[in-house]
Amino acid sequence: MICIFIIIFLSLQKLYFIFLALIIMSNLNKNARYSLFLLIVFMMIYYYRQWTAVPEMIYIEGITMGVVKYNIKYIDKNNRNFKNEIDGILKNFNDALSTYIPDSEISRFNQDSTFVFQSPHFLKVLNASKEVYQNTEGAFDVTVAPLVNAWGFGFKKQQLPDSAKINELRKITGFDKIEFDSKSVRKKNKNVMLDFGGIAGGYAVDIVVDFLNGKKIDNYMVEIGGELVCKGKTNEDKLWRLGIKNPFYKQKNQPQLSYIVEVDNRAMNTSGNYENFYIKDGKKYSHTINPKTGYPENNEMLSATVFAKTCMIADGYATAFMVLGIKKTKEILEKHKELEVILMFKNEKDEIETFMSEGIKKYVKQ
């Protein structure tokens, strides 16, 4: 009976159990009362330390997609380390969607005319790609692979194609050049190629998140190549804080971060032209290829950070917004209130401005 009392007392933490303890103790002999008192004190100290202790954060890091670093932090009361499982998940992802693996699913499709889906990954990314393609009026297009390759940013390295080559490649670019159902995907032109580089990184984050959710992990941060999903809080009981890089951070006397944002149960992806580019004959060529013109986009947008329910969707829209520019992006945001953004761009006076959607402003801490 004493054990039952202690369990009830410690779990419910109600004041009236203290009085109940005193009543029980008054009916015991002196030694029993003393022993019970010590046991209660010991258990109270033990559970107090358990309740007030800072939970241990588990850290996992590694490499995926060949050279991309991933970092995962989470709290697990059972102290489980999921690195092997996560590495296995990411290997399956790469085996399906990496254009750098010759026998991946997407590589086999690019080499052939049709492909029967073998894993769930290909179809899921195709469906999301189609959604973003339609919602951005074609600014995001996974059939842009031949153009990306031609400009030297894809899985085939070339540089500076002439206008005739660009016009030729534009004829095989467009989501309408493929068709698919739940079982397979088919090309309408044998030269069409897919590249999920503008959305697959976000999907990789999502499948790791799905795994952690399945393991009943409620507090985590998953980051793969700068694409993130955060849920719950840190081991210090604070919301996760993420930095948005300053597009000019490599310049002298420039801070590395432009903003710090608190994130809970949402994805964040930033796209910009300040990392992946090259300069040829004094001209800068960015990796953001406009599917409609066939040329690297060079508009006023410096950085597009998108917050969404999934990292795959955030990834796709961030890529599209870099193509669209600030005006057209705002028009699309009016139709898609589910998205939150922080957009950095140059105005007519060549000054840097930032546009923030209303829903994200309260989470910005710098």
C-alpha cells in the first residue's frame, strides 16, 4: 500500500496527497514512519531532478547526394541513435533520384523513353513538381535538365551555349513533354530529361522527418544542404532558431546572416544566386535557369526564403521565385496564403530591400 501511495503522490503532485501521507505515517510505528519519510524525500528529489534536468540532445551528421552535408538534432527519452536507419533512407532516396548515379531510377528514365516506378520516391516528387509548375506558370520545371547541363550547372558539364543551341533545347523543355500516372512515366520526346535538383533536396528532408515522426520524436531539426524542417523545441525548451544567410556575406565587413527566424513545425528553404555561379569574360552566370527563356535568370531577386508545410514544396517555390522576380512572386503569394516568405531584392535605386509576409514577421528575431 505504501508503494501505491508513493506512485500516486509523485505522478499527480497534488497537495492533498501530502496530508494523506501524514495520516498514513501517524498510524505507523516510529521506525516505519521514519523509513517512509526518507523514501518519500528520496523519491521527490529523484523525480524533481528528472523533471528539471535538461534533456540530452542527440546529434547525427553525415554526407548524402555525394557531397551534401546533413545535420540532424533531436530529443529522445530513450536515447536512440538513428544514424544507420537515416543513412539507409537517404541511400534509397539517392538510388531513386540522383542524376549522378548511372543506374538510379531517374537516370534510367533519362536514358530511355519510359520508366515503371520502382520506389515511391519518383512519383511523389513528380506530383509535387507538377503542382509547383502549374502554380508558378512554368517558372519551376524539372524538364529544364538539358538547359541546366548546357550552362554547366547540371550532371553534364558544358558552358556558354549559343542562341541556336538554346532554342533547340527549349523545344524539349516543358512539363507537357512528359506524361505519367501512378505506375509509370513516359516521354513525348525521346530527348527530354528530368532533373529534380530544385526540389529533391527538400524531399530528402521530408522523408527523414517522416521517419522521426514514425518513431514518436516530437522535438527535432533536420537539415540537409541548408534545407530544413523543425518541430517542437530544443533541449533548452526554446523554439528552434534558424539563420537566413546574407547574400553579400563573402564581402568585407558584411555579417554572415541577415535574419534569424524562430521555426516550429514547418519547413524552410532558401534559394539564392550568391553561391552557385561562375564568371566568364566578366559576366556572371547563375545556376537559376529560366525555363521559358533558356538563359540564366538575372533579375532583382537576391534571395528567396519560403516557409511551408513540407520542405519539398518550400524548395520548389523558392526555386521558382528566384526565376519570377519580386513582382510576379507577390502575385502568386496572393493566391497561396499557405506560404510564408522572406524575400531579399534590389529596388529601382539598386538598394537592398526585404519583403516579409505578414505571418512570418512575428517569428523574425533579427
